Amino acid sequence: MTKYMDYSSPKAQFAFDMNTSPLFKKDNQNFINILGVQQMNTLENSSLLDIFMSKGNVVEPHYHQNASELVYCISGAAIVSIFNPFNKEILNYAIKPGQVANIPQGWWHYETATQDQTHLLAIFDAPTPEVILGSDILAFTPDNVMAHTYCMDENQWKKTTAPVQPSTYIGPPNNCSKNQPADSQTRAYSPYAYYPYYHYNAQQ
């Protein structure tokens, strides 16, 4: 539905600097800026997320309940992973500059940077991109409900999910210290190990 907008009003906004509108910041290499109708009031059914990531960082699993998302790679490289709820399959799209991946409204998905200085633009067909994050689902669903539903030990569930911080947005956290082999710090990160199957949306 088209909203009424007085385009002759001095309050009508036709330009905006997204650098002044942070949504989330992990560090200077991993952050997200946002543009929606709250930032620029002449927008109707469109909004943007400007996403910057270094290699190995992940925009956490999530879904947008009110919008489809088109992910465009400006620089670097990323894998866009989408859960297709119709055939119960994870689809992995490796994208490079000039390539895109499309995510239908309400589909579970996540993005992994495979190069440093990755820059993605997420384009939505809604004036504000609403989101439900995996970290929020894990953090706010009662432990006893999850444990009972999936026949798990509640104390083990609590222990496993205790490090999860609500609204993670970009992970892993800087203080991540999960158990790894002693040489893990010297080995190159290889995200492809987690994505054995690809669906390329352009000629590589």
C-alpha cells in the first residue's frame, strides 16, 4: 500500500548517508549499516543493509518475516546459504562482485565471508527489514521447553547454549575461545569445508 507523502514538504528526505546509520558493529571490519523509512521518509517498499565482513565471519542464521532479500556482492566474496522449506535442502550460493543471490520472504538463511574486505548490499522489498535472529530464538526460548521438545538433558542444553548472546548479528564473537587443535591459529580458515555443495548463480 502506498503511503501518503507530501513531496513538497521541507521535511521530505531524498538523500541519506548510510555511514551515519549503524545497525550493528562487531569491530572495524565487521559491521552493518541500515537504510529504511525511518532514515529516509520518502522510501516506500524498499530498504537496504550495507554489510561489511572479514574472512570467516558470518551474518548469523535468521529470517525476514516481512520481506524478500536480494544480496549483491560489491567486493570480496561470500557464500549465501538458504534453507528451502519446500524440499528441506540447504542451498549454498558462492557470489563474487557483480553476482547476486535471492532469498524469498520468510526463508532461513545466513551469509559467510570467504575473503577479507567483503562488502555486501542486501536489498529488501519492505520499508523496514524486520528480522528474527537465530541467537534470539536460542536465547529467549525457555531451556525446559527446548530440552523437553527434543528429548535432551536440560542441564546439557543450558551449558551448550550459555555462550549465545542475543542479537549476535555477525559471529563468531571476538572473544570466541572454543576448543580447537593447537595449530588452528596458524592454519588458513577454509569456509568451503562447511559448504560441500554449491549452486552457482553465475559463470565462475
